[in-house]
Amino acid sequence: MTNFYTVHDTGQGYVKVVDAEKGVQIGVISPRGTIVTPPVVNGNQCSFVVESPSGERSGTVYQLPSGQLINQFRA
């Protein structure tokens, strides 16, 4: 069975992971900085760009629904 997820930036320093079929929140992601781009969901992964307080930007990829950081790259 395949699960479908949506990811919502709350604007309050964290991102909600929602099961799209059931409509319930199943996880929370705490990004390491301010989110600059909208979250993009691809299968069971989510990516977005964050900006650190020093102004450095990096792309991040998270596993869904756990919210585990699985990749980071310079953006």
C-alpha cells in the first residue's frame, strides 16, 4: 500500500507532515533555519531550501513521514 503525504509550512519554525488520505497530522519537521522555498513532496521525500541566521542557504531532503534529514546540499 502506498501512502500519500502533504507537507505544510506553518510559518512558525516547523513543517507539518499530513497523511493526505486520512487528513491527519502524522509528523513534524523542524528545519535548521528559515524556509525560503515552498516544500516539494516527491513520493516519500520532501525537499526545500532553508536560510541560516548567517544568510547561508542550503537545500534539504527529508524522509516522510519520519521527518529524518537524509540529504543536504548547497543552494
